[in-house]
Amino acid sequence: MNTIPLEYQIIKPFLQDTYLVNGELKKWSGEFTQVFSTISSTDNYNPTLLGSIPAMGETVANEVTNAAFNAYNNGQGLWPTMKVIDRIKCMQNFVTQMKATRSEVVKLLMWEIGKSLADSEKEFDRTVDYIYDTIEDYKELDRTNARFTKSQGINAMVRRGPLGVVLCLGPYNYPLNETFALLIPAMIMGNTVIFKPAKHGVLLISPLLEAFKSSFPKGVVNIVYGRGRDVASPIMKSGKVAVLALIGNSKSAIALQDQHPNKNRLRLVLGLEAKNPAIILPDADLDLAIQECVAGTLSFNGQRCTALKILYVHEAIADEFNRRFSEKVDALPFGNPWEKGVLLTPLPEKDKPAYIQELIDDAKNKGAAILNKKGGQHSENYIFPAVLFPVNKEMRVYHEEQFGPVIPVLSFKDIQEPLNDMAESNYGQQVSLFGKDIKTIAPLIDTLVNIVCRVNLNSSCQRGPDVYPFTGRKDSAVATLSIHDALRSFSIRTFVASKDNDYNNEILQALLNSKESNFITTDYIL
């Protein structure tokens, strides 16, 4: 414990004994689930007890569902009918309070999911920026819509309206940033939300509960704890959810959809799994390609949907690439999240090292070798990244999204080989393309943009900047997230129309002059 800086020490476990429902932080008196970190706070390794959270079930699931449903009130509630400027004021109040929790949230990010101090701070700050940028984009959307248009003798004012109750389920790898990339645009567009934190990264929401409670009208945001099958399932079975917003895996998304009694009414906003490849052409700048591939495969231990999860290297450069890449991987420092310069950190899932070992063993049994000296070395809460080569389609690591520190490498002779593999894949999020000759790159880009949704030229795959669309084909995503797109994903175009005649025009003008309507108005926010 003495080696852990005082500001990052867990002095005593935290009891999360309240949940947010209908504008009230309500006391929980039922069973609790303990939250452990795989990081040890003692000299002899032992998982650290961080705290406890409510183990909720159907009764509370129905309670929060009804709170959100009643607050929306079929579009007649306070929040969906509120002026844009007033919803923005609520969100500004929230983000101001959120900023005061930075040190607490960053500390819990490190302990709960093993994210480095620098990356934890970056996730918090990026989330704050995301909220401010969403507010500004919402203002721009409102300005654009604050006018009448006329076509074929019909006057119309077209705006975007909310959809209803949103069930928001975020991922454990970015439990703040990616969760809020769903939550914030859903709320600001006038929807009411039910939010269940991820299985890891759940306690870090606790410092924000008071900010949620005091910033928004009752029932607008409701926060529930428990296992997905115990809580999310009854929420979906109620039929009261209009939008399923989930970042996770496709099996969970399908299971939840299937429980909705009226799937035709259910809008999906899903960020799912991916198997993003890198393609390294023979004329690639190897220094750059290796640097980007190390970051792409092992940033946050590869626990990102945008991570590079398979590398295709042209056979002419494969030997040199593999040798130099393996050396770079072995040079990466491992340690606890608060240690200076650390790049590899403990895995939050206690079973993940064993799973990665299964992938390694399966690949070795089918002809692959571990190229790096440290590859596959175990500690209590980690398995050192293994560079596997040559990988083939018989191996599990070729097909499965490993979501952890193991790197499959294939060599290719004809560029059509990786293209065919990508076309056959169930996933289609991103690709990294490394090369220089434009006569080779140009037709590749023209093909790749139809297989995935983002082609990264001489750089690793990533989500940001948040102004760019984040989506995927096939099993990788449904709908599009970004500051601009998310506002549209969580809303629907709705408008008022009237025939262009003196009688109607007089009424419209009176509506505009009176400022009685929050919808029929040409006022906008600067």
C-alpha cells in the first residue's frame, strides 16, 4: 500500500446504497454485489474490494421504467415540450457540477478498469468537451430549423423531436465517455432515459448522481444497478422503451431486441464488436507502420472496439516487420495505472488472461509461433501481449474479437487476399492502410470504403475526433454516433404544415408574435 500514492489509495470500500429514480436518490435496502479491482493494494497479491452496488431486479426495473415513461408522458411531459434553451441550461448546470468530480472519477477509472492515469484523465476531459460540443451543435441545429420553408403552396416548419424512453447501456472499456456519447444526445433532444452502468466502471458513476438529480426534472434520467438479465430484460419486456442505445456485443443487443413486444417501434443505436485489420503494403514506411500498429493493437491493452485486431503484412516485408514489431511490443512497460510512463496495465476482467491463453494455445497447436520473447507471460492480473505468426483461418484468434493483448499476424502476396477476408467478415467498422504509392492506394481506398466505414491512411484505427461519424457495417454497428449524428440518431423529423393562404398565415404570424409556442418560433440561441 505504501507504494500507491496517497491520492490514489482506496482507504475504505464505498457503499453505493442509493439509486436515482423520478428525481429522487432513493435508499436501497436489498441485496448488494461487491465490486472488486484486479489491482492489488497489498504486497502479497489480492484483489482489492472497492465497494458494493445494489443487486436489483424486476421490481426496481419496473419502477425506473414507469418513472421515465411518465416523465415523457407520450411527448406531453415537461422535458420533451421544454424550450431548447431551457434544456441546454439544464445540461450546462450538469456539466459544471460534473467537472468538480474529476479527481474522484479518474481515481475510480484507474481502479475499476485498469486504465492509466493519463488515459483516465483524457477520458474525463474528452467527455466534458463532448458535452460542450453537443450543446453547441444543438444550438446550430436549432438555428437552422428556426424558419419556415414553402413548397407547392405549403408552408412548413421542420424540427427534430424526441422519440420517447431510451434504455442506455454503455461499455466497460469507456464507461464514462462512450456511455455519455449515448446518454447526453439522447437527453438533450428531449428523450427520457434509463441508464444502467457497465459491469466494470460502475462505481465511477456514483460521484455524478447528485449532479444528475439536481440538474434535470424528475424522471428525465433514472439510474439502476444490477445484472443485465435481471434489470434490462424486464425493462425491454415492458414495451415502453422507444430506443435501445447500447455499446457492447451483438449477442446482448439481439437478446434485448427479442424481448421487446413491439420490435417495429424500437429504434436501435448500437456500437458493437469489430475485427479491424491493418494492411501493410510493401512500400509502407515501416517505422511509422510499426509505431501505429503497436498503438493500434495495444492501447488500453487492445480493449477497444476500434483496436487493430489482426495485421496483414505483405510477404516481402513480413520478416523485418515481425522482428521489429515484436521488439517494440516487448519494450512496452507494464505497471499499475498511476505509474509514470506505463503503457500496459492490469486487465479488469479476472478471467481474461485465461481466455487469451486459450487463443494462444489454439493458435500454437495449429501452426503459429509466439514471436516476442515476453509473449504469453502471466502475472496475477495480466498476460503479456503475444505476437502470433503465421495465423490462418483455422485458428480461433483469426475469427474471435479478442478484446485483449494478443496480436495475430498474417502475411499476404496478393492484395485481394485481405480484401476477400474483410468482405467475408461479419464485421465492417474500420481498417488501417499503410503504404505510399497512390496508384496502389487509390483503387484500394475505393474498395475499402464499401467494406468498412472508415479508412485510416497510415494511422491506427480510432473513434475520434468526435465530429466525425462513428459507425460500422454488418455486425459492427447500427446508426451513427458523433456530435452531429447522435442528435439525429436520438430524434425524428417532425413539422407543422399549413396551406399558404391569408387565413393560415395570419394564425402563424400571431403564433410567432405571441411566442406562445415552443415549436413555432423563429427565435434562436446565439
